[in-house]
Amino acid sequence: MFLKNKTVLVTKKKESAGKYFLQLKNEGANIIFFPTIKVIPKLESPELKNAINHFKEFDYLVLTSSNAVKVFAEMIQSRFLDLTNIKVATIGEKTSEECYSNGIKVDITPVEFSSQGLIKTFSKLELNGKKIFIPCSSLSNGELKLGLTELGAKVDLIHVYDVVSSNLSELRKEYEEIINRQPDIYVFTSPSSFNNFISLMNINDISDYFVNKIICTIGSTTEKAVESYGLSVHIVPKTYSLSGISEAIIKYFQLTVNMV
């Protein structure tokens, strides 16, 4: 087993991410799930109310994360939104799975699970004058909106939830396990998951903390955020997904063993 006696820290909830890391457990790894972010819906903004009032005018709905799906699913029920005549686009397998579990049919998913991947997919369609609704996190950058606007679309990107740090008092057991086990591999799934981890663990010397540790990020955006602290990122999966992370970690250790 390539990961025997290795401890992997994953900055996600076990309930939502556990199944994606069964491969690592089967290879002997111990997994610590340490969710570093909480989602706070914000559904009363004038911009959102206006978008909901004109929802039937949108041609596309773009959902960029499983959290966006969960928040939007609440809106579907409370605002009685009809998705019959709107096409739904997602980024990533977990987002699509969350859609299906909430009864939302997915029409478009890019091969490359990223904003740029979705922009490339949309570039093959006629978007001139099309209206696109993107409900997303307050931390979302404008990359997707800019790219779709350049393709001729009219984009309403509206923040429907805030991402805040988890409460350490709710993670005491996991916190103690991290202190005692000293993970070998750290998995970060967003810039905020990394930043909140540093804060929750009260890490002062970031470089020293990660000496001889392996860092894995879900994609290039998170990779750049981690590297901005002077750290090296050792693993970035080709497929920007949780299952892609598991496969990349196993491959990394397979290569390491073969090199010995």
C-alpha cells in the first residue's frame, strides 16, 4: 500500500467529500477531514431580487460550485423558479452531482473543470445577446463574467452567499488530531480553505510549518494562492476535482516508490 502510515489532511467536510478519498484509505492512508469554511446565504440583495423577478428571461444558469448549487436549490423551492427553458452549466463533477441530487438537469460541463474551461466550451456556442445568470460566492473573481461578456453574452453575476471561516470550537476533535498526528499531505480546495486553515491553526511561521510536508491543491487558482506564501505545491491533478486529487496523490507516491 503506497500510503501506509501516511496522514492526509483534507479541508472539506467528511459528509460531502468522504467518498472521493476512499482510494486513499484503501492505500493505507489515514484521512483527517477539517472543513475550514462555512457558507452563509445572502438572498435579500436588490440585485438578486431583480434577477429572480426576471428569471424567465435568462438563457443560461451557471453554477460554479456545490455550495452555489445548495444555495440556489433553496431559491428554487422558496421562489418557485422554473428551469424548464433554461440551460444549466456547471464546473466540475461534484457540482454536477450536487445538481442531480437536487433535481437540476445539467446541460453543459466543460472537459477542463475551471472557469477558463467553461469559457472555452461556451466559445463554441452563439452567445451574442444571450442572458446568463451566475449565482456565486462573494469571493468569486470576475474571470468568468469577463470571458462570457467578451463572447457577447449579457451576464448577471450575483453574490448569493458569503464564505467565512469555520468555528474552531466545532472542530476541536479534528484540531487535536492534526496536532497529534502531524499530517504528511495537505489538500487545499480553494484559496480560502488554505487561508482559513492557517488562521484556525494559528500558524505564525508558515514556511516552517510546511517543511517536509506535501501540499496538494485542486487547481491552478489555489496553487497560485499557496505559492504566494513562498510554499511549493507538489501535486495538482490534471482533472480539477476531488477524485482527481485522490488519483494524483496515489500516482505521486507510486512514482516516488519507483524512484527509490
